[in-house]
Amino acid sequence: PNVRPAPTQCVGPDYRSESQKPTAAVSTDVKVDTVTILPQTPQLIALLSIIRDKNTQRGDFIFYSNRIIRLLVEEGLNHLPTVEHTVTTPVGRSYDGLAFQGKICGVSIMRAGEAMEQGLRECCRSVRIGKILIQRDEETSQPKLFYDKLPEDIADRWVLLLDPMLATGGSAIMAVDVLKSRGVPEERILFLNVLASPQGIQNFATKFPKLRLVTAFVDQGLDDKNYIIPGLGDFGDRYYTR
Ligand code: PRP
Ligand code: URA
């Protein structure tokens, strides 16, 4: 994948002239067909600015992360198949529309990925949810698989894989290997992610060239502890414990 450095762009609303718009660092561009980066709107940049801020308290971190997660879920659902579907309106006219096709399920990479389950449930009522517990070793950054519990018919479903952070890519790659071992083809997995590093995207997209990834932002890189920079710190700690 061709990953370019993040430019600083004018992101203010359209009622201001270009010269009056505030500038902000927007996502690094990634020229890979399977990677979708959410539009870098003023809303998204403002939401990300709140959750990146080290002074943001847990209540606000949860509230504003949830808003970003909702945007990711709505965009992710656009990548699922639809069929033509005509309905009759209350005034007796017909409308040629669309209907979703196919069964889905969510799979969260615990613990941080569980924070994305509610956003999926808000869009897809009574959606089945599976879990994979993978923890990154704090010293080596290597992922370790502890547990998984997945719907029995997962091989017949589209899978929305949930994890807000893609750093080295090790955890997400391990999770996809589990899904593939249960018969889910790569092209029926959609990975929803809040923040990615260019290295993580590169590793993940190279290993799984048919798997689609939707992210809110591709950051600058990784630090010497393999934390995303500028990043937002440890998502799981900030969402669940701090
Ligand atoms: C975090 C995060 C990802 C992983 C990303 O989880 O939620 O799963 O690290 O890093 P990687 O791309 O280098 O593998 P962590 O293992 O820290 O557990 P947590 O969800 O309990 O915070
Ligand atoms: N996991 C996180 O929560 N944050 C990072 O920056 C990297 C991995």
C-alpha cells in the first residue's frame, strides 16, 4: 500500500472562505482499494480532537468515541450487499429502493473492541455478537489469543470485526486468522476501526488483500512501545477504567 504523510488541510464549514477556515491535520491518505477512510469532516476532526486530548475525562471519552463508532458502523454497513426492493408508500405510489441482503454478525476483539458493540446494536437490532479475547504483551507487543466464542453459523454470515486500535496489526491479523479457521472467507469480513497506524494498515492489507477495512483516521506512525502517534493512548484503559 502507498501511504503518504498527513497534510494539514482547511476543514472549516463552507460558509467561510478557504482563507478563513481553520486548518487541521487530517488522515494520512492510503491508496488501497480495500481501505475506506471516513470523510475528514469538521465534525469528525472535532470528535477525534476530544478523544485524543489527554485531559478528556472518561465520561466524555466514552460519549465522543461512541459518536465516532456510530459513523464507522453506518459507513461499514454501506459495504454489505443489497438487492433491489420496491415498496408502496402510504399515498399509493411505488418507490424503487433497496433492501439489505445476507445475515451479519459482529465480532469484537476484547477488551477495547467491546466498546464498539453498542454502536453496532443501535444500527442492527438484535445482531449476534461473537468475542475473541486477544491481549498484546506489554513488553513485546506480540498478541496472545486467550479465548473465542463465535456464532455457530458464522461461516454463513458477513462478519463486522470490531477493534478501535490498529497499531502493529498483530491483534487484528490474529483475529482474522481465527475467523478464517471457522470458515469465514476473507471477502466477507469487514474490519471497523477508529485509529490506525500506516504500518498496521500495510501489514493487515498485505496479509488480507480481499478484506475491507473502514477506519476514521490513519495516524502518523508508532512510538518505541508500538503505541500509535499522535494517537489517543490506551483506548481500553480510557474507555473502561480511567
Ligand atoms: C489494543 C487494541 C488492539 C491492539 C492493537 O488491545 O485494542 O486490540 O492493542 O495493537 P496491535 O495492532 O499492535 O496488535 P490490548 O491488547 O492493549 O488490550 P485491551 O483491548 O484490553 O486494551
Ligand atoms: N492499543 C491502544 O489502545 N493504543 C495504542 O496506541 C496501541 C495499541
